[in-house]
Amino acid sequence: MLLHMAITKGAKKAHRQSLRKNAMNNKRKDAIRGALKGARLAPKGDKAALAAAYKAIDKALKSKLLKKNTAARRKAKVAKLLKPAK
């Protein structure tokens, strides 16, 4: 739903940029959700699932989608979840 139309050339460009950024952010969020779900469903000690989750979290951190402590907390949680059973 479009409430206001961009009038100036700069406003139109800013709107295009925001749409592109929104699409990328949604893609990254979906990647994180998918990787974390894969980690939850993976058997204990699955290194591939751990690597996929770390990769998704690190990419989200790099693009400033997640803050540093949030990323660290999620990585720790995934590592604890996938720690091999003794």
C-alpha cells in the first residue's frame, strides 16, 4: 500500500534504494531462520549445520542486520545445541 508518492528525483532514488535494501534484509533474515531451523532439526555434532548457521549469522552481522552481541548470543546458542553428546 503506497501512502505517499515520492516527488523529487532524490526521493525517488531513496525509495528505490530502500526497496532494494528491504529485499536484501528479508533475504538475510530468511537465511538466518532457515539455518537456525536446520540446526534445531540436525543431529547432535552436525558440523555442516553449525557452519551454515554461523555463515548466515556472520553475513547478517556484516550487513548490520544483527548487532554484535545478538550475533554472538545466537552463535553460542547454536553451538550449545549442536554440541556432541557424550
